[in-house]
Amino acid sequence: AAERALKGTRPRHRRAVGFVAPPASPPRRPPGLGPVGRRLWREAWRAGHWLTDLDRLAVEVAARTADELARLEAAIAAAGPLAPGSKGQPVRSPLLAARDAAADRLRAYLGDLGLTPAGRRRLGIETKKPAPVVDAAEVFLGRLSAGRETDTERSEP
């Protein structure tokens, strides 16, 4: 195994079955996606130049999970993190566990699609351009140059 890793060869049981070209334009957005899901759909197809039509269902599931996560976040914001327990005592809201599970599923879906740095590394996907170098002071102060997102805009759903 170590020799194979040094040589960079793939194991024999993993054979490429063919090449599927990425779509010329992003697939049509599925109906029923909320604003967060629509944004994820658009950004996934924009950033994921390696995605093909075969990934359409997986991207849709990720987008619907992002919508579910947004709905849970809104419900937690409205109801608060505590709920009444069986004897009236405050307990952790079950919405928090549902939110955490949805966030874990979304992270897994994005990783499987290669839409996270770890997912791209695992899949052996190289990005088209290197990440821009940003001055740490600019990031700390929240003053990014024109055209770049702030940390809060860049945070994962």
C-alpha cells in the first residue's frame, strides 16, 4: 500500500468507466427551492466546474437540505434555544438537535460533491485558480477590497 501511494497509482479495483462532460450551462433549477436552496444550487453549478448531469440529484438534495437548515434556524430564532420539559423545567429545544443533524448532512453532501476544500482534496479536484491572498488585517477589520466577500457572507449555510 505504501509503495502504491509513493507511485501514485490507483488500486486495480477502481477503474474509470468513462468520462461524462460537465453541462454546457447549469441545469434548470428544480421547483420548490427556497431562497437559500436557490443560492446553493446557483453557486454549486457556478463553482463546481467538475459537476455533471449525473450530479443533478445530489445537488438538489443538498439545496433542499440547505432550505431545511434555514427553516430550522428561523424556528430556533423565533422560539429560542429552550423548550419546556415534562415537568415545566427549561430543556434544550429539540429544534437544536434537528438543526445540528441538518447541518451535518449538508456538510456531508457538500463534501461528497467536492464543494468543500476537504472534499476537493479527497476527490483529487484541482481548482482553476488559486485562492486570493488576503491581508489578515483587512479580514480582521472586515475591510476587504472591492468585489470580495466578508467572512460573514462567506460562511457556510
